[in-house]
Amino acid sequence: MRYCYQGWFRFGLAIFVLWSHTAVNFFPEYGDLISSFQLGNFAVAGFFILSGYLMFGAISQVYEKCPERFILNRYLRIGPPLFVAALISIFFHGFLVVDIPFGAFSRDNLIYAFSSSIFPFNVVITKFFSVKSIDYDFVRYIWAIFTELIFYWCVFLYGIAVKFSKNIFHMKMNIISFIFFFSISLLGIFVNYIPSFKFIELVLPFSFHIQWGGHFLLGISLFLYLRVGRSSKVVFSVFASASLAIVQFYLYTNKSLEGGGYVPIIGYIVCLLWIFAIVNSERGFVLFGRGIPRELDKSLGDISYPLYINHFALSLGLTPLFQMIFLEEGLVHRSVYYLGFTVLLCVLSLGIIRVTDWITDGLRDRVRGIRFS
């Protein structure tokens, strides 16, 4: 499988998520302006598109004969860092965070925090321990991680279906899978934004997550378009999934966030075009006429996931320390401090993922059957 130079871009998307949640603490006078860009939302949508492209490539080229290893590898990648993120967040809340809601350290909240790394199987655990309500999330914004895992299961089931079907049915399987996934994602949009469809939630679990399927499907369609062939069916799938993704994103930013206007949509379309340029390029990002070295690109990409799942706890613990320094400072000084704050969170996130990778990399290589250098 050809290496795709997208690590630097995933790192940029993670920085957007970080800024969308923390910039207002450093620049409160620009809170409304920061919110209007909704950097975090189109960054998450960008993650879904890239994930669809990369994961479908993996199931097609690396795990085509052993799709069960694909889903195991995904949990080895996502689970341990998410478990460590829960530990870090609980530690920060216990020793560094002053304003903690009453009852945050409840039994139910702790069980949920530690079991989230095996979603959706954590539902069984929470039921076993009779978890009734979650009053406080120690690891925030992991709805996107849950959404990714749901999509991974869809890719896994596709891989199983292709493995046990004859090659003559492969194209038909692609068409059937596309229609099914497109329909389910469209139904998720109906459930979330059309009141008369709300009753479908009873038979469509995780409808909030499923509505994002268009972005993931767009990534899959881009893979087919660029790596398999540019047939009329594939071109149609690209335009159909792109339309679904844009509609969902527009509805989400306007309803869930009380009106996002057209700025987030413009940002999303720019992000989409940039992703297309990345996956269609052999050299990746070019800086001053030279491509980024593969190892640097990989290292930048490695920071994105731990930065996403840890930035809530790290920022809660570190923001007050920075605020004591720049409390009376002007805009320029606060900008410098915020840059330092961003760099510090990136360094800490890289250290965290290095620890978990040291434990899981060998296992993942064995599960995959090959080692990526």
C-alpha cells in the first residue's frame, strides 16, 4: 500500500480542534468570531474523509484476506491511548483542576471513562455495573472517536462480505454496500433534522454518529476514484457522497450550533479540495520546493490523535497557569503565550502516544502481518 503523505494535514486538523476549544480562554473578546469559524467541526469532518480513504485502502490492500485483523488492529490503535487519556484526565481533575462539578468522581462517571476505549462494547459493561447516568465526561469530544469506530465496523463487515463472496460479485458488492451505507447515512440525517422522523431512533441506534457517514463514504469514493478506476459509477459515488456530506455539515453547523452561516461550509469545501490534492499527490505537502520527509510526516500525524483526546484535560490543567502570566497582557503577548501553550500541548501529546505505541506497536505489526517502516 503506497504511503499517503497526510500526517501533516491530520496534525493541522487536530490543531484546529484545539484552537476551537481553547482560543476563547486566551482571547475572550473574540469569542463570537472564533465560534463563527467552527474550526473544530470541519476539522472533524476532514478526519472522517481521510479515515474513509485510508481505512478502505487498508481493508482492500492489507487486510483483504484477513479482515478480522483489521478491526483488532483498529482497537489496538485507538483503545490504549483512550484509556490513558482517561487516566490523565482523572489525574488532572484530582490535582490541578480547581472548579470541579459536584459528583464528578462518581462511580458511574469513572466506569464510563475507563470503558469508553472499547466502544460499543462498553454498553455491555455499563449495563453490567448498572450505570444509570453520566454527569461528567472526563474525556471530552470522543463522540468523533465513537463515530470512527462505528465506521470501522462497517468497513470490517464489508471486508467479511467480500472475502466470502466470489470475485465476480466484487463490483456488485461495492454497489450494494454503497447504496446501503448511503441510505443509512441519509436516514441518520432525517432522524436528526426532521422532527417527523424522530421515532426512527428507536430502531436506528447511534443515529447521531451515523449522520456523518457521508464524509466517510466520500473518502471511500475518493479511494476508488484515484486508485481503482474512474468509471461512471465511481464518479457518481464521489458526487453523491460529497453532496450528502455537504448537506449534513450545513444542517449540523446551523442547527446544533445555532447558525453557523456559510463560513464553515466554505472552510469545509476548502478542506475537501485540499484532501483531494493530498491523496492525489505522490509527494505530499511541498514546502519551499521540497517535500516533507516521510518520518516527519508520520510523526506529525502521530500527534493528531493524542492531541484530540487529551487536549481537554491538558488545557484544563495548564490554562490557569498561563492565565496567571498573561492576565494583564496585550493581544501580542497573549498570542505569544498561546503559541507556547499550543506547542506544549503538542509535545505532551507526542510523549503520551510514544508511551502507548511502545506497548502496542509490536502487537499491531503481528496482527497486521507486516511491519510498516
